[in-house]
Amino acid sequence: MKFDRFIERPVLSTVISILIVILGILGLTQLPITQYPDISPPTVSVTATYTGADAQTVLNSVVVPLEEQINGVENMTYMTSTASNDGSATITVYFRQGTDPDIAAVNVQNNVSKATALLPTEVVNAGVITSKRQISILEIFSIYSSDDQYDEIFLQNYVEINLLPQINRVNGVGQATAFSTKDYSMRIWLQPDAMAQYGLTPTDIMAALDAQNFEAAPGAFGENSDQTFQYTMKYTERLEDTDQFENIIIRATEDGQILRVKDIARVELGGLNYQIETSADGHPGIAVAVYQTAGSNATQIINNVNVLLEEAQKDFPPGVKYEILMSSNDFLYASIHEVIKTILEAFVLVFLVVFIFLQDFRSTLIPAIAIPVALIGTFFAIYLIGFSLNLLTLCALILAIAIVVDDAIVVVEAVHAKLDQGYDSSLQAALDAMDEISGAIISITLVMMAVFIPVSFIGSTSGIFYRQFGFTMAFAIGISALNALTLSPALCAMFLKPKKENEQKKSNLLTRFYDKFNHVYNQGLKKYKRGIVFYES
């Protein structure tokens, strides 16, 4: 095969390598950074609340109807569900790897709507929420009152109103939830003795609340009359303060006696429930967890959320602060730091080994240039195929260092051999050497790629790891071969110098060691043969 043009035009070879490096840098800047490949299957979460119900009631009246309708949704693998005594129900639906999470969420929502008629009215009124998210938590942070001026209920509602909507709008965030469940709620603490005295049950109180606390459209006056003006009637909307709830009428007699809520209960503005207590550094506070959507950039999401928190902190009430409790970036950066350090160590070791054996800085510089070109160019290939920068791809690059340098060493040795034969032109030596070894380089590259590419087609979850590892190795080897056919021979033609006729041939340390070892071996072999002849005679 002829590659004379790349050797005779070193600028062309250099431009090709520079282009590969530039594309690699662009791909590196766009690559999502994760600790491991995205192996978590897409999940869709369905949540509902049946206030006041125990776990068994929630299971029978909420979970079972929803599961019956959700079961069998397209590309679904399995689902799990939980029901708790606080009235909450959660169903997590898992889908096959590669399923579009948006389509999966729509399909689940359509099936959930079929079960609406089978659910209790309280559950339907509270809402059944369908959302897509990953199971793993990206980040957990706490919002707390450093001077104890605000309680947990205030902080919970401040976060729900002002902070969570902003976080949920961050691209890639599947859901942001607060661990605390103390939303502002009007709590009516019933007095059993007073209710027994009047013969009341909690159902009577709930019926009075429904009848006197609702939104209404009473209409207008003068719509179909000779009046000049039309008057729209206004109705008192939902009750807002404790006084209004205390004055709800439970029962009235004919003689004008009225039984109100305040006569049989204590009304206060408090939290939705008190089953969870949270604090931060001994101060009132709540914890917030951030989940990601399938296929999103975890590192970028965390960075965007942290920037948002810094901006939002400027508007926090006095004394309210935030603190990051857990971040996936901590583990990620620590792991990647070790891998990058290993890459640098491997590069230095390869450079030293090549220098020791070649005993020529010019010759060592050519493989040293080939290594970063192949590694950096691999990032662009990784970006095109949709992989992420993770521990698997970085580990593949570590192993690739020792492989990508081989092609360049083969080229350098071939050109050196031509110069040792008496070539007086480095250009001609490079041309003749590449005529002999270009086919071998291509065949070796294809064989090496054939080793790793089949491994990449292993199925199931484990196949995702092998796929990213195998393709990364194959890409690096392929770019190394391209570099060995273009840049490396061009550099040999420019860097390597032919030996002068009157220049005494110098042998490097390894050559002298080999000659000395060969001499000792031959002397010993002769003595051994003489001993055998003497013995036979």
C-alpha cells in the first residue's frame, strides 16, 4: 500500500493529527461525566396519598387497583410498590434498558387514568402523580435555621414554594423532594369526650367541612332583565385561618342553639403530619434529595443545582442557610482523579521504557507524540457513539496507552533499520519502510480491533460495561493505526538523521549488553562441545 503522499507532505499529516486532537478536545468538553455507565433501567414513579388510612387500607384501595391497570405496560419488566401507615403509596415501574423514559411515563399515565374511577375520592382529589426519575440520588442538601428563628414547618413550606420549583426546572432533574412532610395544614384535633357527649363521629366533622369549605360560582344578578347593570355575586372562598374553621357549624337546633367545631375540637395551623423529625447541626431544618432522569449528565445537573442554590441563598430569610450533605460528584471526582493519575503514570512509564530501548531522544519523541493524539482523538469517537466519560472508558484508555504506542514503535524501528543499511536520506528510508510495513500495520490493527469489538456485543446489564470498554479500546487502536500511517512516518522523515559514512557506528547500552551476553554464550557453547568430543574420544 502506498502512503507516500503523507510522508512527502508532512504538513498534511500534521494537519490530520491536529484535526484529530481538536475534534477530541471538542468531544471531551461535551462528554457527560459519570462514575459508571448508565446501567439503571428507566423508571417511572407513581405516588398517591390516602390521608388517614393505614397501610393495609392503602394497599387494598390504592395500590392494588393501580397495579392491575399498570401491569403489562409496553416494555415494562417489573414493578415494586410500598404502602405506609401515613397513607402514602408509591409504585415504581421498571422498563427495559434503552426504553424512552418520556414514552414510558406517558404510557404509565394513560394506564393510571384508567384506574381513577376505582380509587377513593380522597385519593383522586389529592392527585395521583406520575413522574420519571432514576432510583439513585444525585445530591442531598439541608436547609436550616442557624439561629433557630424558624421552625421545621416554615422551612418545609418555604422550600416547597420557593426552592423546589426552581430545582425541578433544572435540565435533567427528575424530581426534587423534601424528606420532611410538614406542609402547612389546618389541623383539627378532635376531643373524644366532647364528641361522645354530642353523639358525633369523625365522618360528621368531615361532612361539615366539605359542605362549608369549598369553591363556588354563585352567578350574577340582572343578566336577563331590564336593569342597567349586571352584578356578579361573590362567595366566600375556602377558609383560610383558624377562626373561620373554628366557627364551622356542626349542628343547629330549632331553638337557635349552634354546635361549632371549636366546641368539640382544637384547631391550629400546623404540619401535615409529625411522623418525621429532621434537623441540621442541632438546628431546625429539612433535607432535600435531588434525583436525575435517565440518560442525563449527573455532573452537570449537580453543578447547575449548586449554582442555583448559591443564587437562591441571597433571598433566604435571615438566618436560613443551606449545606450539601451528600453529592455524587465527591465520589466521582475522587475516582476519576485516581484514574487520570494512573494515565499520567502509564504515559511516563511507556516513555521511559521506549527511551531505554531506543536510546535516542528523537526516536522516543515520535511514539510520545502518537500517544496523546490517539487518546485525545478517542474522546471524539466516544462522544459520537453516545458514551460518557466514566471509570470504564478511562480504564480502557489506560490499557490503550501500551497498545497505541506499538504502531509508532514499529514505524520508528523500520525506518531505523533502513538507515542502518546505509540510506543517506531519511525521507527515502521512511518511504521504503512504509512500503514494507504498511500492510502489516493495517492487519495488526484489524486483528487487535477484532479482539475487543465482539466483546462489546454482550447483552444484558454486564454488556453495557463491556461495550463501553471494548469500543473505547477499538477506537484508540484505530486512531493509532491512522497516526502510524500518516504522522509517524512523516516525523521519522523529519526527525531521524542518516549516519555519515565516516561516523563510527555506536551501539547503545542494550546492544552492548546483548553482544556481551552473546559472546559469553558462544564461548560457553564451544567449551561444552569440546567437552563432549573429549568424552567420546
